[in-house]
Amino acid sequence: MKTFKSFSLEDLDKKARYRLLTQGVIPRPIAFVTTLSADGVLNGAPFSYFNLVSVEPPLIMISVSRRNHMMKDTAKHIVRSKKFVVNMVNQAMVEAVNDASAPYDEAVSEIERVGLSPVVSKTTHVPGVAEASVRFECRLYQHTRIISNGEETGDLIIGEIEHMVVDRSLLDEHDDMHEAYNPVARLGGKTYATLGPRFSLTRPTLKGDKDGT
């Protein structure tokens, strides 16, 4: 018979809370977000508090924690310019993406520093990263300040996807992505994972239900 241990998150300090939550909610996709500073510097930063929100309209979300209650460069650039690109992380680029998470000055381009390659976007002035097999060009849909105990601790960014770019080698004749698309996922602590074995399940439908998605 299983036994359980309960945790009151209110009684945990930030470090313990982070450790438990990031080990419990896995795997998490990684958004390597490129933005442009007001001075035209191309910045890049990875975020694993990230996922798809909606198809109509096509929305994704990124949560950006604050440093000493100050907005990080990524959030600041998005709120100012209303544009950004989400580059999905694959195994070939994950070490460079990890290196880009260092606290560089805003005047430093992480893309240039870690040796990734900027690529022109279709619908925005913000470049993407050529090494990414899948890219989402986005505009800001909604920005919400995250507040804890009266202090601003983060920024929730919801972006509307205006354009999606996919490496042709990942697509079959129906434009479905096959198993060659193998993005890296974030686990707890310093641990990452690829997708591994896959399986399929058919979702049940009720009589007269036409929505099988």
C-alpha cells in the first residue's frame, strides 16, 4: 500500500518550493526566447515555465521570474517591443542554450557569445536561431505581473503565434512531425531528457461527439 508525504507550500522557503515543484512537474519543454533590446542587441534566454495555451487564437505562455524584483531582459524587451521568437531546443544546441542562461549584461548578445546563428524571421524584426528545428514568431498578447506578498516576483507573458517555421526534414507528406523531432525537456535540478519511446492512445468519444481532439 502506498504511503504519502504532504507538504504545505506556505511553510516551505523558496528554495525548497522550487526543488519540489520542478521535480514534480516534468518533463517541461524549453523555450529559448530571442528578443531585441532597445539598442538592437539580440538577446536569448531559456525558460522551462513554458507551454501551449490555446489554438484559437494560437497562444503560448512563458513565465519569467524577476531578479531582485526587477524585470529580466527578456520580459522587459517583450513588453516594450511586443515581439519575440520562441526557438525549440534540440540536443545539438542544448549546451549552448544552457551557456546562454548566464547573467550577461543587457549589452551582450548571448546568441553571439555562445556561438548560435541568428536567422531572419518572416513576420517580425526579431531574429530566430537557425539551429532550432522549430520556431514560433510571436507578438505579445497579454502581460501579467506575478505578485507574492505584495511584491512583484515575475512576469507572465502570453504570446500569440503569428508564424511557425519547421525544418522540412521533420515533416511527412501530411505535414505531421515524425519522431525525428526530438526536443530536449527540462527535469528537476540539473537534469534534462529527450523524449524516448513513444506510444499512441485513441481518445474516447461520446455518441454525437464530433470533437476527437
